[in-house]
Amino acid sequence: MGIVAVTELLNGSNFFTATVAAIPIALLLQNQQIKLGLWYSALFALAMLSKTFQGGLELPLLVNMIAVLLSGFVLRLAPAFAMAAYFVATTTASECVTSLSRIGVSRKVTIPISVVFRFAPTMGEEFRSINDAMRMRGIRLGAKKFWRNPLMLLEYRFIPLVISLAKIGNELSAAALTRGLERPGAHTSIAKIGIRPVDVVVVVLAAVLLVTAYAAT
């Protein structure tokens, strides 16, 4: 993920940028994340078209500035976000913590990462529950109650979410400590990690693709 982000930032060639972006998109599609992969593909394609035709179109200054900023943001960061989405979908908290511990990363880093891995899905579930409850009460963007009192949206949606997230964070931290993450000495794990033949094949193919694209530019 870091390599994808750095590579996109250091090279300005459209062909090389598209080649780098194709790697996480291909991984998303291979992992059956079809909707997300197509969404990133469409977003990246629109940004590439915007960059390609910016010089030939006469747009108002403000519109042109916004188009340049948005296209640059997408071209440089969208591939890294796509790689992050693939990483989160294919890596469990146990695998991540075990891998980091095996390469010598401090527990001051692995414990917060373990909490974050479990925090994000829980946060999404909590937000959806609050959203469904408020929608049943007619408190949603564009509803009559919203126009009568716009602050109601903040009061009844975001304040309960913030309170719930604070409570969930404390519970997840306690759960991580209960599982012995702070126990001194070597830890065991049922997660199977390591470099497999398929990993070597994917890395070699990606390296060959990037070198070929870089040489072509």
C-alpha cells in the first residue's frame, strides 16, 4: 500500500500512473469485490480523462482549479485507497498483529492497530443502526423535520454516534488487553501467515508490469 502511494506521487506519466492503479483494482476484482473495483475504475478513468483534456478546454478559473485539484487527488491517492480496501477485506486483525509482531514491531503499535481493525466495522454497524432508528422517526436530510430544525440532525445522529464510539473504543481496548496482548514474552496465534508461492507470483508479476511501464515512459 505504501509502495503504491509513493510510486504514484513520484511519477507523473499517465501510462505509468494507470499501470500502478491497475494493480489494486485487479486485486479487488480477483477478491470478488466487484462493485468496489468498478467504482475505483470509473473514478480513476474520469480523473484521467479530466487530466487529459484540461489543456484543450477553456473553463472558468475556479472550475478549472477545482477540476485540477480533484483529478490530481484521485490520480495520486485513489490507488492507495483501493489497495487499503483490499488489505482490510483480506486481512484479519489476528493476521495483521501476528505479522507485525513477527517482524519486531512494538506492542505500542500492534495493540492500537488491533483495536482499530475491530473498531471500524463496529463503527459502521453502529452508524447504520442509528441511521435506521432516526429514519423511522423522520429525522433525515431533506425531511420536513430537518428543515424545521436543521440542528436536529446533529443532535439525534452524531451525538449518539460519538457517545457510542467512545464506549466501543473503551470496550475494544479492554477486550484486547483481556486477550493477553500486553503479556510479556512470545505470543502464539492460530493465524497462518507467511510468504506463499502465489504471493511470490503476484509480486513478480507486479514488478515486471511496473518496470515495463516505467521503461515505456
